[in-house]
Amino acid sequence: MRYIIIGTGAVGGTIGARLAEAGREVVLVARGAQFTALREHGLRFRAPDGERIHRLPVVAGPDALGELRPDDVLVLTVKTQDTEAALDTWGRAPVAGGGTAAERLPLLCAQNGVESPRLALRRFRRVYGVCVWLPCTFVEPGVVSAAGTPLTGILHLGRHPRGTDDTVRRIAADLESARFEAPVVEDVARWQYAKLLGNLANALEAVSGTIAGQEAQRLYERVRAEGETVLRAAGIPYASVTEQKEARGDKVRLEPLGGAERGGGSSWQSLARGTGTIESDYLNGEIVLLGRLHGVPTPLNELLQQLATTFARERRPAGALPLDELARRAEEAERVAGAAAPVREGAADRS
């Protein structure tokens, strides 16, 4: 199988580099400064086992490849806000022997959040979800770092909305030959929703810096508690913290690269690169959406969603909002939400 990595950022670059090192055929898809850097200098991949340059085919879109192959695998690793454009571009690409990519090829959604597989299933017949647990960084064009060892990451895989097949098992085998653990599961969404709860910290980290110290940790715990309450109200199952810890164990330890600690996560990196967009609408915003659908207040997630999108739109530096100011705004948001909450039907008048 040939792997076409649609979005060569941190996740896409790491998966592409490791698959190439394992002898798999890989094509990288990029745009802008990243496209230019990859074309001119190759992909500079930094990991605990060393640094190397991968000179792989790089394209901006499917036209450069001509007809796609029947055994191609599309790996979607763009941020969710860019999913629709990628699906539109690649879904109509012709495949040798007839038909389009949307009709014939498997599409893996290796992204944060839970929205992309739903968007993809509107167009692609064969959609696979991936729960991405992969510590990696992309802040400089052409350079991707992955600090995990002895495994680079853990990627739970399964068909969307549920199930498995021979294709996903073959893909998992390729990934496991490339320094990943890739469990094939019937209910991949369960793992994705669990990851979503962890990713609610992304916006907090992006606007106020990495979560260090008790105050930041307590704030995140309140944000996560909102998310857990919403998922219970919606009847959505998710893997527990204990289950996740047991699955991960000590398989992916973080090792500083070049003596420097890893920077922030994916949302922090978006602000650091000044992209102008951020994925918070599909992380904290997913909790806000579910809260509105099921009558659960989510003031903290709504606040973080708004702050992160404002930071991205105005290209403010990552971590620019002091934590004490964020905490003050969070308390105010909770107070306003509490005051606006409707009295439950049947509540006694105790005045």
C-alpha cells in the first residue's frame, strides 16, 4: 500500500517519516512554506533515536499524482477546520480502473476531536477513525519532532462509526512495523471521545501557557469535569482514565530532544506558527455543542473556545494571557452561567 499523508504537520510528518523508515511508500501533501521547505530540503525528522532527512515525494494536491492507485491509503492529518477543503479536493480524485477516491479508497482520520470522521462519511464510503496519542511538534517549516520512546506513539484504529476489517488490520500491521502501537478496536470512537476530554486542555495551554502548577491543573480539572458531565448527559461512552493509562503504560516516554523540553501541544503550535486558525471549535466547541443540545451549561469550555479563536484570528502570541486573569474570567463565566440557569421543574419555593 502507498500512504498519502494529507497534511504534513506534526502528526502527518511523524507518521510519514516512520512509515518511510519502515520501508513503506509515502507521499507527503503540504502547502505554503511547508510545501516549499519539503520540496527544497526534505523532511527533517528529529526523534530520540536520531535526526535524519527524508526526501519523499511532495505534492500540493492529487493532480500532481495523476490517477491514484487502487491500493492507496489516504491519511488525513490536517486540522479539523481544514477537513472540508481536503475532502473536497481528494474525494473527487480519479482512481486507476475507474471511480473516485471517495468511492474506492480508505480514508484514515488521524486528527484530534470527533468531527472529521462524521464529515468524511458524507463523502467517503470507507472511513476509519484514529485516536492519536502521539507527542510531536511542528513549529518550523520542514522540521518535525517526535519525543516519544521506545514507541513513537499509540494509534487506536477502527472503522467509523464502528467495526473492523482486513484493510484496517493491514494498516495497523504497517504502523506497528514503524514504531507505533496500533490496536484495532471495534469502538474507536470510545477512545476518540476519551482523547477529546484530554484535548480540552489545548486551548488553556494555548492562551495561558503549559499547564504547570496547582492553579492551572485545578482549572483544567473543572474544564474536563464539564466535558464529562456533557458526555454522560449525551449518553456517549468513553474510555476511562484508568483504561487509558493501562493501554499506554510506559510505552511512550518523552525524551527531551537536543536538551530542550517539548513545547506546547497542537493548539499552542498553531498560535506559535501564526496560522490564523485553531482547532478549538472542534475540541472545546464540541463540548459546547453537546451541552447546548442536552441542556448542560459549559461556561468554561465556551470561554476557552472564544479566547483561543480570538488569539488565533488576531495572531496573538501563545501563552500571552496571564493565568490569574484567565482564572478570574473563568470564575466570572461560571457565576454568570449559574445565575442564568433555569429553576428545575418541580423545585419547591422555599422563600
